[in-house]
Amino acid sequence: MSIRVRRFEPDDAPAIDRLNARLAACGIADRVYPEAASTFAEARGDALSQELYVAVDNDEVRGGVWLHEHQFIHRGQVIRAGWLKYPVSESLINREYGGVPGALLVTLTRRQPEIMALGMGGRTTPIAQLLFSLGWGIIDVPFYAAPVRPARLLGHLPELRRVRWLDRWAKIAARTGLATAAAAPINALRRVRTGLLLNDVVVSPVSAFGPWTDAIWTDARDRYGLIARRDAAMLNQFYSQDFPRLTRLRVTQRNADIGWICVTLANPTSQAARREFGELRVGLLADALGSPANAPAILAAGMHHLVSQGADVIVTNQMHPSWRRPLRYLGFVQRPTNFLFAYSRRIAGRLAEEIEAGDLFLNRGDCDGPPRWA
């Protein structure tokens, strides 16, 4: 066996199909996604670029990984860094290919030394354990949830079904109205606080990001230690018109733009969403931007919209303290997270101060955004 990692070529598509079929036959949901025409630029100098690398063994593909490169602002300076995305290896079903994940990672690190990863499904997943063994740093991106309709939540949350006595208690509380009554003061307080934050605020759905977005970006970009580029050109490329189930909200106060927020309701037919949330209507505060001082009003705008759309529960992942504090004020509770931020040794040196201070602007809009979740 001789494994060689190289860029994807169109002729690799049949071998990728065979790999995906082998994974599916063993009950593995992960897939290698071939490159295809997309809205992402392929030139490495552009604001966004994506490249697929494959591990090849003779005529067979034994694994693949995407390199997503993005412009960032670090302490006011433009840098280019990369995200490791969708690593998949045949080692998931055949130990003979145990060296494939490491080979893929070495190739990406050589291509882009300042590389990071986001998500990964928790610290016990193979990719998270591999990165940790190679000396990468790993920190949690906090997860928050706000129950909006507690009776629906207690009646349909799969997590409660796993414990018999808890399941029985939850169903009784949902059917009798006890859950709604118990949550009434919290929901009332949330409505009051949301109303206060949205005083003199106008929230407008938009189909695309215009020049007004650039003014928000210019004002906000240097207020965070590290932040991915979020001007109008990048956002319209990243959140294209065919982006699934996404609502873009423009937030103004006293006739001045203070920020924007992207929200979505999970697709009820999505296997991932049903596995985690069952039949619940789950809203996601996916991505947003504004100055730290305007974060409370921007988050309240997104939450108010999702409540009006019938969300049973609203969730979000936020790293920066300025965006975490308002969540607690709005009635969100922090829950265990499986959404991680991992960073190579090279970028660890660059970001040491920001990591120590938590001065990283990261949410579900980073890396590949929320389309797979939605």
C-alpha cells in the first residue's frame, strides 16, 4: 500500500463514489464530497477559496479533506488562514488505512501552516483526538439554548426519552400545563428585556448584503482580536441567494445601521436535526456582526424574529464574551457543547494573547457556516 495525497482531479469522482459506498455499507454517515462548480473562488489570493485533497492508493481513494482559506483581521492586520473541513478516511472501517488521516493533515499543514478546525462533533471524535495527539490546542465554543415553548420542548426533546422516569415526568408536565406555567415568568421577563433592547430598533429582512454592510464591517473589525472578513462582497459570496433556509436581518437604530444577523430554522427533514431535536422547531442564531456595544440589540432582533416564526427553542454558539453576556440576559442557558475550535501550533503562537483573553469572534457562521445544520 502506497498512500499519496494530492489535489482532487475530476477523474477521482468514481473512486470517491466507491469509497462513500464502502463507508455507507458499514453504517458510516461521513462522506467525501467531490469538487464541483460553486460560488467559492478557487484562486488562493481571493477572500475565500476551497480545495479538496484526496489520499490515493493506486486507483482507489482512501480519504479526503477540504482546505477552506479565508481572510481574517488580527489586531487590525489582514492575514490569511485556513480551515480544515470534512476530513474522512477509510480508517473508519479498516485499520489498514490508519495512516490516512495523518497524511491528509500533514499535507494541509504544509499547504497552509496557519490552519484551524471548527465543529468536529466533540472531543471524543477521531479527528479531535488526532489533532490533540499532534499538539493542536482545542477549546470549546460555548453553546446556548433558550426554551421558548416549554411544553413542546418537554414533549419532544429526544434527550429526555433516554431516561424512563425523566421521560414520564416531562410528558406529564407538558400535558398538564405545568411546564408552561412554570416557564411563564421567565418568558415574560424575556419579552420585557427583548422589548427594552429593541426600543427604537428597526429590523428588516434583506435578500442580500449592500454597501451598508461595509460600514458595519469597518466599524467593527478592529474591535475584536481575531475575526473573519465579513464585508458585503464576502457575505454575498458566502451566503449566496440559494443558501438554504437563511434569513438575513438588517438592524438599525435611530436611522443608523448598527449590525446584521443571519437566522435559520432547522430543516425538519434533516437527519442531524431530528437526531438531536426530534420534531421540535429549532431556531439558530447563526451569524451576526456589530460593535460589542450593539451585540445585545442585534441578538434580541434575531431572537424576536425566530420566536415570531414559531421556534420552540433557539440555540447559538458564541465565543466572544461581548456576545455571550447578552445571551444570559435574554434567558439563554449554557449547555454542553460539541462545537470545538482547534488550532495548529503555528497559529497558536500568533493567537496566544487572544486565546488567553477569549478575544476571538467565532460562531456558526465561521468555517463553512450553518448550511449542513440547516
